[in-house]
Amino acid sequence: MQKGPIGKRLATVVVGGSFNAQLLPLMSDSGVFEPIEFYFYTTLGQQRYSGGVKTEREPGEGPRLGAAIAGAEVLILEENEQALVSPHGRLLVDEVLGSAR
């Protein structure tokens, strides 16, 4: 797999829902975002994309969200436009603020 256009791969964390199922393989295949840690609605499941391979994890099996964010260079929060702040968005904010304390 080639590196991204800036010559390096960017460790990425994505938090959101099923909409990401179409985006994450494309992001992984691009060679820019590597690895990708995906938190399905923050706590319902985890997936890791690395080297074009998706690995499913049970909730809590992978790295804690706060630790993953601390090591990431890119953080993506996917929100539904019908919700001003989703439950998974609130959990993400709580996790980030809790990690900063």
C-alpha cells in the first residue's frame, strides 16, 4: 500500500454510525488514513482498518476511545443532520473532556 500524498499515513479515529460503512474502506484504501479506529456510536462496537483489512472487535476489546484520540492525527465525528448533538457525540465530548482533566 502506498503512502498518502503528503508522504505519511495519518492515524485516524472515526466516531459515528452506519453511514461510515461506505467511507471507511475507501479511506483505508487511499493510503492516507492508516490505521483507522472506528467507534460505532462510540460504545456499540469497534472496527480497525489497517493495510486494507477490516478487523471487527467487541465493545471494549480495542483501545479506549480517549487513548485512541490521544494517538490520532485525525478525528472525524459523523453526525446525523436531524440531531443537533447525537448521543454518540455527547459521549465523545465527555470522553475527550474527561481525558483532558
